[in-house]
Amino acid sequence: MSLLPDHLADRYRRFRFRHYAPNQDRYEELADRGQTPEVMVVSCCDSRVDPETIFSAMPGELFVVRNVANLVPPYETTGKFHGVSAALEFAALNLRVKHIIVIGHSRCGGIRSCLERDAARQTEAQFISNWMSMLDGASETVRRELNGRPVSEIIAALEREGVKTSLANLRTFPCIQILEGRGRVALHGAHFDIATGALSVLNEGTGSFVDV
């Protein structure tokens, strides 16, 4: 009996033959010298959105943290476990990345649950409702501004507002404030459309997303 699903074991063998073997020198170098990525990406854990694939990245090029709805929580030290905050701190202070990109995406289930409050109605959901509450303010704003518009349009707007919220939360971290002020790190927002493959980036001056 396989310890992995058969299709994953087969794909691993394919990876070893087709990808690892031709790039073995690169992997050995990464193992010996460590990683030196210049870019950190905060992305959703949605299986349809993979930053390495979107940006055609090789191993060692992107430092990626993924969570529901690609959210960055605001800086605070009262809790016990801070996965995103720890990854952010490590990327900024240890890896010294030059860019941090928050990338949202179309038809995000986390965003929909926030807007429709489905998670709050699911008694078995112990964590998702609290996590998505970070967007309560943005959700209320979008609902008010797009009152009467189709739900799909409201969800699409909240996906982009979620990116803006995460960027604002990033700037509550003292280390990010200092590094951005010194020009050592640049923050970016982006949105990926699953159906069309279109990538748009945030112009923080205008607040709009522009296609790449």
C-alpha cells in the first residue's frame, strides 16, 4: 500500500526525471548556499492559483506564504501563533527581500464567505469566520458603494479591496515601515483572473488595478 495517493507518487517520479534531474546542479547549490529570493508573495491557498506557475518561477526565486484569501493581519503581539507575521518578518529581516507582492484572485471562496457570511453560519467552522473578519470594514464599504449591483461584481470589488487591506496591514509592521521608508523594500498589489489568465497590478496613486 502506497503512503501517498498513487497519482501523486507517479507525479513525483515524473518530477524527478523531467525537472529535478536536468536542474540538479541548481538544487544542490540551493541546498549548500541557502535561499536568496528577492520577492515574497502573499497568495491565497486556493488550488487554482499558484504563484510559482503564474510567474514562471524556478526554485529559490519566490518566498511564498499562502492562506485563505491572501490576507496579511495587522501587526500585534498579544496572540501566541502568528504564521503570516513570522513569515513576513523572516522574509524582511533574514532574507532581505526587495519586493512583497499581495496577489488576490477571481472567484475567491474566502471573499465570498466574508461577503455572504456563510462561514459564520457553519457551526463546524471554528477559524474561518474570525480570519475573514479582517475584511469586515472593506466589505461594508463595498456593499454600500455597490448597493444594487450584481453579487459577482461586489465579490470582484471586495477581492481587490482585500489586497488593499493587506497592503495597509503590511505597513503596520515596524520593520516594513522602516524598510519601505529607506527604499529597501517595495510593496505591490495584484489580482489574477482564473478564467482569462489576466494579471492586473494596483496603482496605489489612483487605487485602480491595471492590466499587465
